[in-house]
Amino acid sequence: MESKRLTGHLAALFTIIIWGTTFISTKVLLVDFRPVEILFFRFIMGFAALLIVCPHRPKAVSRRQEAAFVLAGLCGICLYYLLENIALTYTMASNVGVIISVAPFFTAILSRLFLKSEGKLRANFFIGFVVAMAGVALISFNGSKLELNPMGDILAVLAAFVWACYSILTRKISSFGYPVILTTRRTFFYGILFMIPALFLFDFEIGVERFADIRHLLNILYLGLGASAICFVTWNLAVKVLGAVKTSIYIYMVPVITVVTSVLVLKEPVTWESAVGTVLAVAGLFLSEYNGKGRGKNE
């Protein structure tokens, strides 16, 4: 049991490390690609990879189970990324970074309403949430002033909420007993279907000749195979093992990974805000994870 929980934590940490570095690939691709094009190509590639690895179909899927797959694809693949990308066109990236980190709080609330298996939330979760959010805010704003934009900020809140919905749905799906790769692939399928109408709204272009540039090809491979195919499988595995709430807490680490990557790869300077914010975000994660006896809250 202990080794299984360790696997869950390692899967969540691995996922967050990859997701925290995707901004570099996205930044490179945004020179010649629209956000919706990057989104579509990465998940098409992710779906194809999962189909090759696990070509089988789930047997005896009930209508209720199918509905869970449909909703998970809508929330975690389509709506979350579209809302986040649209929010970035209205408000600052720092605002979006802070607001998205509220997702574990929404996950905790929804788990109390819909998941009996998650257990009772203790005070340490909420204390950790406050500490982590203070750290995330320091990292995200990092010397810039707070500028509120109602439209963008509301869209970011909605993105955090639909990710929480995805986490709850993933926890439900894990109880169906199907392999994680198969359930992730099915979720991708529905997410891509819901994404197709949005392509026409955002002037999507196929333009596959752009991948003749090796930089574009390598970065979309990183996003498609790494951040999508592999990471959604490892994230869903973590949710299956640890639960929706405990896994979602790792979201606090995304800004930390981004800071570390910026320093190591982009040679950006370390500021006191990012240093203190990193300490607070990590401290908040540990506070939320453990109670006074050092044992997980969802055991």
C-alpha cells in the first residue's frame, strides 16, 4: 500500500514537472501558431500515441460511464484549455497563474459534494491552501502591480473550476476498472470532438508545412507526446491512487517549476519574490498533504 501511494506521488510530481516546463515550447510555437492550433495538434498527437499503445476498446461501457468520459473530455481537454487561452488575451499571465492555482480548493469542495471516498477535509488543507496561494501570488506577480480585468479573471476562475470538475470525473472514471491509458485515450477523443467547433471560431489553419522547421516539430512532439499523452496518463494514475484532492494539490508546484526552468534554461535572474514564493508554495503543498501526525488526510 505504501509503495502504491509512493507511485501515485511520483506520478503527480513527474506530471507537474513536465507541465511546469511546457511554457517554453508554447512560447516557441506561438511565433507561428495560434493557441488553438497548438492545442489541437498536441491532443491529436497525444490521442494517436495512446491509440498505438492501447488500440483496444473498453468492453461493456454503460451509458452512465460513457457520459463520464464525455464530460471529462469536455472539461479537462476542451473547456479548460480554451478558457485559459482566452483568459490570457484579456488579462495578464500573472493573474491567470494565480487564479488557476485555486483549482485544488474547488476540487476539495466538489469532492465533499460528489465523492465519499475522499474523506473529511482537515484544517491543514485550508491553511496549506492560503500559504501556497501567497507563494503563487509572489511568484506570479514578481514585482509587477496587480491589474484586475473582470472578463479575463472570470474566465480564469471558470478554467480552474472546470479543471476541478475534470479531477472529480477522473476519480469517478478510475472506479470503472479500465486501464488508465484506455480511459485517457477515450477522454482525449471526446475532448477533440468538442474542440472542433472552436477551430472555426479562432481561424484555425492546418499548415502542416510549418512542422518542416525542426524546432516546431520537436516542441509539438514535447507537448503532444510528453505533456499530453504521457502526462495525462500519469496524472490520471495519480488521481486513481491518491484521490482527486491530494493529487490536485500538486498544482501549487507549477509556478515553482516554471521559476526553476526560467532560471536554468532562460537564465532569468532569481528575485526575492520568486525565492520566497517558491518556499511558501512548497510549504503550502506539504501543509495541505499532511496532518499533525504526518499522515495523509485521505487515508
